[in-house]
Amino acid sequence: MPKELETKYGIKITKPFSKEMYQHNDEVAHIMKSNMGEALSKNYDVAITDDEKSVIAEKKLRDIGMAIEGVGYGDGYELDDVLQGALNHLDNMANWMLHEEYSYLCFKGIVPRTRFMMVGFGWEKHDYSYCQEQDLSPACS
């Protein structure tokens, strides 16, 4: 008897990925990248000030940069370098990497949850969606 395929968000999870899975993941990736770009800009704007929140924002900015590029930005890097490096690499993040790194950033409270998670990847630190399978109605948006 053939094994029953897992279904998530109404999409059958297959190996190799189906066109429907790729399309879904690309749509979620677009939202994730937009959220990460907004978080970069927001934290940069706060980090360049001299108030008490700037230290926390600088740490978040460097965390996002590391998630995007896979390399750390220590104290020797100017905040402009961190922002520009991350923005330059954000569009080219692979979906598998985006899935894992977004999960970490969401767990840390740096980026918001998305409506749906990517499908077909076997591991994430944190469920970064705000909808559950039963919430697939248009009201959950």
C-alpha cells in the first residue's frame, strides 16, 4: 500500500518538490524578504541614534545581517556596511536558508510571523506562521 502524502495548507508535500510547492514557497519568501528588509531599515534607523535603544537595535541589525549573509559583522564594521551588505544579499537567499534563518529571527522577535510557513523542508527552530491548518479561510490574512 503506498504511503499517504502529507498535506500542508492544502498542498501535497512531495519529493522532489512539485510546482505548487515551489510557487507557495516563492510567495512566502517574497513576504519574508520584505519583512526582513523592513526590520533591517527600522533597526538601522534606531541604531544610528544615541539613545538607549540604539544598542539593542544594533544587535538586531547585526543578527539580521548574519542570518542573510551567513557571516558575522563584528564591532569593526560600520552600521552602513552591515545594512548595505545585508540588503545586497537579501534577494538572493535560497528558500531553504530563508526558511531556517527566518525561523530563528522570528523566535528572537526580530521579524513578525507570516501567514504561512514554507513547505517541504524538514526542520525549523520555530513555527513562524500565525495560521494553523484549520485557519485556511480567507479571514486569516
